[in-house]
Amino acid sequence: MSKSKPAYLERIDEMEFVDVIRLKGVIDREMIPQIEERIQLNRRAGSTIDKNVLIDYALVEDVDSATVAFHLVRLKEYEARGFKVGFVNPSAKLRVLLDMFKQDDAFRVFTCEADALRELNRPSSQS
């Protein structure tokens, strides 16, 4: 992955079978080009989808529908390769947006990180 950390990323905790991506700040439509650039940089550097992923929203101040839609499209790549995607610590607004996009079943929202890690930090069908 690229070494410079984008403004929306607190950190990534890498575990054996899951990466916990800890987001922060305001994640809105103005962040989409930065997020896309990060994805492309990572791909050019050889990064591949090879684990489950848990997105932690504990430090996110706000999200908008455009960014949620963008993330959901990108996260479908994990699902298509047999990996699981989960969310933890979503705001009430994010839960409403997930429901609006009818994605609350495709990407599981966990009540706590411990439950998420129990489920996601184990081999997927592709590991």
C-alpha cells in the first residue's frame, strides 16, 4: 500500500484473515476522488483483495449518500471474490443510508468489534 496516509484513514489493523480499516473525520462526496486515487495507487503497488474486511466508523463524524454508494460499489469486489465485508460502529445516519441502498444484509453491521472479529478473522471460501 501507499505509505502516505489519506485524511479519511485513521489506520489499518492487519490480522490473519481480516483487515480492520478504521476511518475518521468527514467522509463525503469530496473524498471520493481521494479514495479512488488511494485504491488505484494500492493496485499499482500490487495490493490485492485477499482477506475479509471490517470497516470501523467509530471516528467518522459524518458520511453522505454519494460516498456510501461509492464504498458499496467498491466493497462488492470483496464479496465477488468470496470475502466477507462488515461494518462496526456505524452512526444512525449510516444505518439509514445502508437501509436506503438495501445493503444492510449484503454487508453485515456488527454490534461490537469482538463479534465482528470472531466471524471475520477466519478463513473465507477463497483463503
